Amino acid sequence: MGLGLQATGVSRANVNLMPSALQTEKLLATKRWAAAAIVAMLAGTVYADYAIASSANDTNVRLAQTVKRYADENRDRMSESTEVLRLVQDLAPQLARFDAIGSNQGLAHAALAGATGIVQMIATTPELRPTIPAALAESTPALQAAYLRSVELQPSTEGGGKVADPFNPLGSPRTVTVQVDIPSGARQGEVRSSLLKALREMPVPAHLQDLTRTPTLFSEVQATSDIEGTIDWWYLDRNHLDDKGDAKPIEERKSLSTSVTTYTCTIAAPSAPAAPVVAVETKP
């Protein structure tokens, strides 16, 4: 009856009379490519993991070798530095004596440049310029109020007249002598006083304050001498024409009466009092 129903199409036959073992074997035969794909994927995964691990290991080995090389180089350099420090250690006290050389050189420069600058400032002050004498009026440019003759910084000495070590701080007072020609005239006394006041008030550069005793560079300034003098120069006029219009160059020696005033300036040492300077009365 069942077969009849299946034959007429009324009922569908879904009974498999094949043994289950044969069914499983048939299924595996049809899906064998999937098993091969899984095996291949597992093999690829294992290889990729190995390759990544191997690359990381090689990188770590190279980095370790680089670090070791740098460590060895630093160790060698440290050994060289230690040897140099050992050699320098015995020289350190001698090298320390050079620390003050810059300050001492700066002190001399400040004294010489400062005195020169003050004379130049006073010399070019318009209200202090002297009147040109009538005999020189046609051949003399505007006169200065003062003309620097010389600036001398005496060397520092120790006991017995021995020259002091320039690499040590200032140990004794230093004397700066400034000689100036001041043209004769009504303003001569005013120029002399202006120079004295400016030299006394000249400040100490900030980097030299540890070498001086006062806020001014010179602890003592006096006008210690005043004598008559002259300054000479040549007046040249290559293009001069005489009354007839002919070329007649002029070469004439000119002179001007002056008063040579000497200023004695003292730079006091930090460990020694300033030496007294005897002042002399100067002419107004």
C-alpha cells in the first residue's frame, strides 16, 4: 500500500535503506576538500606565527648587540676620562691661578679706556672750548678744551720691588697717571676742575667691583702738578693761492701755549688701603 501511494505520487518516500556506516563514508568522501583546506589553514597559521616570532627574535638580537657595542664604547671613554681627570687633578691648583687673569686685564683696560674717554668728553664740550688766538685764527680749526698727552698705568709690585704675579688678584694699589694739555685762556681753570671731577666720579664696571674698594674706579684722584707747556702742529694748505692767483702751498708750524696738568689716580686693592697722594696747589 505504501509503495502504491509512493508510485501514484500521493506520498513521498524518505526512507534511506543504506547502512549508516556507508552514509558517513559517502559524506566524508564528498567533503574531503574542506578537511584539506582546514589543514592548510592550520599550517599557514603555524608558519606565520613562527615567521613573526623569528623576525622579532632577530630584531631583539640586533638591538642587544647594538646596546652592548655602545656600552663597551662608553666604558672605554669613561676609562679615558678617568685617566685624564687623574692627570689634571695635580694641575688643578695651578690652573685655578688663571681664574683672575681676565679680571686683572679688565681692570687695566677700564682704567686706560675710562681716563681716555673722560678727557675726550671734556675736550669736545662746546662751552669749554677756548677762543682761538688772533694770530692763529686764519689757520687753526676749532680748538679742543683739552688734549691728552699720556696715560700711564704703573705695574703692580710686591715687597722688594718685584713685579706682582698678573695671574693673582690685585694685591696692592695701582696708580694711573694722566697728563693733559689745557690751552691757556679764561676757561683753563674750569676745564681743569671738570677733568678732576669726572675722573673722581668714574664708576667701576660691574664685572670689576670685586677688585676695588669703592663704587668709583679710582679711590683717590688729585691734580698733582701743573706746569707750562705747548702743543705744536703743522698747518698745510696745498691749494693755497697768493694775491696774484698763483699756487703757493702753505706749510707752517703752529704752536699753542698750554698748561700741562697731571692727575694722579689710585686704584685701591681689596686687601690693602689706598696709598695717600700728596696734592699740590694748581693755578686757576
